[in-house]
Amino acid sequence: MRMSILIAVLLALLALLATLQYRWMGEVSEAELQRMRSSLRADVFRLTQEFDGELTRIYRSFNLQVDFNDAGDSFGHYGWLEDQYAHRYRQWLAVAPYPRLVHDLFWVDMDRSDELRISRFNRETNHLELSSWPAELADWRGRFTERLRNRGMAFRPSFGTALDPTVEDLPELVIPLRHRPRFSDGPRLNPPAIVGFSVVRLDRIYLEQEFVPALARRYFPGTEGMSDYALVIVSRRNPERIIYQSDPKLSASVRSSPDAAATFFTLRFEALQNRPADGFSGRIDRPGSFRRGANFAAPGLPPIPAPRPEGRWQLTIKHRGGSLKDVVGSARRRNLMISFTVLMLLGTSMTLIIIVTQRAQKLARQQMDFVAGVSHELRTPLAVVCSAGENLADGIIRDQQQVKQYGGLVLNEGRRLTRMVEQILEFAGIQSGRRIYEMRPIRPGQLIDSALAACEPHLKEADIQLQTEIENDLPLIKGDSAALIGSIQNLLINAIKYGGVNRWIKLQAQAMTGKRGQEVRITIEDKGLGIARTDLPHIFDPFYRGRVVLAAQIHGNGLGLSLVKSAIEAHGGRVTVKSSPGQGSVFTLHFPALPRTARESFK
């Protein structure tokens, strides 16, 4: 009763723990999902911010301003502009974290005949050299001409301050150069005019194959060189044009159902307003002069507008394990499975402890029964021996025939005592692990002959009809002769004791091929009491005796079959049994046969 209550309480506690774990795992998973989403959005923002920040750095570095008393005379030569390009380019190389982004510098302006011209800055000679129009800037010629022929038009920051889609395949920055005339007799009221454009061509190969992958690895690192996330960057104008993909196999899935997305490849104008550009900002007061620290926003002009929300490129990102929700759900299921497995192991451990405790109690009861049974078994033959010895010593028995009978009685009871003591000692040796078997090749026929010879007195006394079927030339087996003879002898004596009124035993030995290869099978069959189905699984347990045997008051201690099983399994064999109540039992010893080479060498 107490055990049942304890088991019920333990099961209730396990159920409560399982419920609490399930709810807690759900809350933890939801918090983890929100954390991963926030972290992913932050990393995406940092990546796009750094990319656009580098474009902004370039814009700031090559954004020139100029003041001239006479713009026409001043723009007739390039000396002042070449000095500024050389100075700014050297400064760019010195402080820029990614100097290879800038591939070429161009200057676009009007000559004295108002014809549009373009010059390329030679970084080796520090000179502007007239150049032919690049194909990617062909669509800009009309816009350049319109702006430069209307120098009095106020500068509108929307023009030239962002990358044009038509030149995206070979990305460039178009930066206007503004000129404010200086008047000696009054304040500068006129707005600046555009007198030329600096065109900064970016290195597309470096941008797409080195710069972007480096940013992806920095913000989305992973183990063994593989991030937990897959990234795809495409052109917004032409979505089929893939700029970068970390895993081509997942590209379609990432683009169709991303965990996060962002546009970039634009200028961050807030970074330009009222901030010096790493020593590059300022304006040119006269040819060859440069004043640091000036504000980009000219007096009287509105501040530079905020950046456009949409960039030229689209970034999509997705976890390699699926969506973040799927990944967190999978982790939750895995954690639940581990938790429930731990709970199951805990429940199993408690169950095993209860079972072991019950078995220990049962074993203790069996040991007590064994002590009582052995005491009873020893007392009976000892009483017989003492009684017969006393009669012989007192001279009560004088007839020679009676003396012979008394001698036989003392001999049989002595053998019985000896057998009981041997079984107890053998069981104690097996349990302590000190039982050592001397293995050597043996002929099965010799084992059977020795066992029959040892049991012959018992067979004659019980008037048993013995039927033997032993094959000739049985394969050799390897084992300890004494242990195996004792096992066969145990089964024969059990067949005699439990053989009932039929008084018939069959001993058969044959070579067979089973699942484990060739083996020798020794079978002992009787037609006695048989074994009940409920007792059959326990007959090889130490001290166990079936209810039918106990009811029949047949002497024994429950060790014989346990010793047989231990000895046969120690020889690599096994014991099988078939039995039906009232119809008898069949015990079979299975011994692995030695290879043919061992048999030939034994001969």
C-alpha cells in the first residue's frame, strides 16, 4: 500500500515537472525568437550603414568648393584642380579603410567655346588629361551640358548627389563643384553656380567580390567559415542581377521568404551636414589654397536633405535552417525532447530503484527460504545417518543383510549431503567470481558417459527406463569436464526427482547447425510433472522452486538449474527448456562446436 502511494506521488511530481518545463520552454523560445530578430535587424543595419558610409566618405573626400573673383579666368587652367585632386587623393589613401574602392577620377566642365569636355586624373603624374567619353556616362552628357550652360542656376542637391541607375553596372559618384563669385564692395548674396563635376568611378570587381563579402563575413560570422545565415544581394533595378550570394543553393528561398531585408547603395547625407570630412572638408578661396573646417552647406541655402530611403541594391537574408521561427521551433522541440528524455530517465531510474528494491526484498526472502530449506534438507539425512549409526553402534542390527541395508542407507544419505554441500560451494564460488574453469577440448560422448556413471545408482534406485540416442563422431567442444559433467548430472537427477510415475528419461546428443553456427546439443527429456507457465521464466533464478514442486513436497534447494545455466553460459553455450504441466519437460544444452582444424589436431 505504501509503495503504491509512493509511486503515485512520484508520477504526479513528474507530470508537474513536465508541464512546467513545457510552459517555460515556450516562454524561453519566444524570447529567443525576439532576440534573434532584433539582433539580425541590427546586424543588417550595421552592414548597410557601413557600406553606405564608405560611399559617403568618398563623396565627402572629393566634394570641392571654390570662390573666384573671375570664374572665367580661373577655369582656364587645371593647376588648382590638379593640386586639390592630388591632395585629396593622398589623404584618401592615408585614412580610408578601403582605399581600393576608388578606381578612377574624372573632371567634367565646359571649355571656352562652351563645349562639354571630360578629363581623367592621372594618379602617377597628378595631371588632368583630356579623355574620350566613357560609354557608361553617355546618357549624362545632356544633363551635364544643361547644368553647366546655366551656371547662374542655384545648385539643387537632388542633382548629382546619388548614383544614377544607368551607370549602376559600373558604379560612380557624380559630385558637383560649386562656384560663388566674390564681390569686394558688398556681401556675397548670389547663390553658388555649378562649374563642373567630379566623377568618382568605383572599382566594381573589388566592390562586389571583396568589399561586400568582407562585410558579410564580419557581421555574419560562422563556424568553419560558414555563417548561420544565407545572404543575397541583388540590383533593385534588375532583380535578376545577383551582386552577391553566400550560398547559391539557398538563393531562391532567401529571396522568396527572407527573415530580414534592407536597401542600400546610397549616400547618407546626414553624415555630410555640418561635419568636417576627416580633414577634407573646406572650400577653395583661391587657386592653390585650401581652408579646412568650412561647412558644406553654403549660407542662405537649405540644409542638405536626408538620404533617400531606398538604395540601389536590395539585401535579403535568411537563416540556413529555415525561417527564424522554424529554427527556434526546432530548437524548442529538441530541448523539449531532451528535457522529456531526462524526465523519462528519471522516471525509469525511480522505477528501476523500486524494482531493484522489490527484487532485493524478494531475494532476501528467497535466501531466508534457502537457509530454512537447506537446514531442513541437511537435518533429514543427518538424522538418518545418526539413527543408523546409533543402531549399528549399539549392536541392535546384527543380521548381515540388515547391516548391508543400513550401510547403503548411510551411503546414499552421505552422497545427498555431499551433493548439497558441493552445490552450495559452487554457487558461492560463482557469486564471488572466484570460480575458474579449465578449458580444453572434450569429446561430448565422454561427458555423457561420466554423467551416466555418476547417476547410475540413482537411476537403478528409482527404476528409471533410460533411452539414449547419441550420434557417432560428435564434434569436439571446449570446456571444463567437471563443470559440464555436473551440469548433465544435475539435469538427470532433476528428471529422476520430477519424473513422476512414468519412470522414463530420454538422453539425446546430436550435432546441429543453428544461427550461431555448428553446435552440439545434449537433450534430456522426461514425462513427469512439468513446469507451470508462470514458473517457467524463473526456474533458472537462484533459490526459486515452483509451486507444483513445493506442493509435491519434493526435496531440493533451488540451486541446481541456476548452477547449470551459469556453467553453460560460461562455456559460450546456452540452455533452453520446453515444458507443459503434467506432460514433462525437455532441457537442451547447446555447446558451440570446435572448428574442424581443432578436431584434427586433437586426434
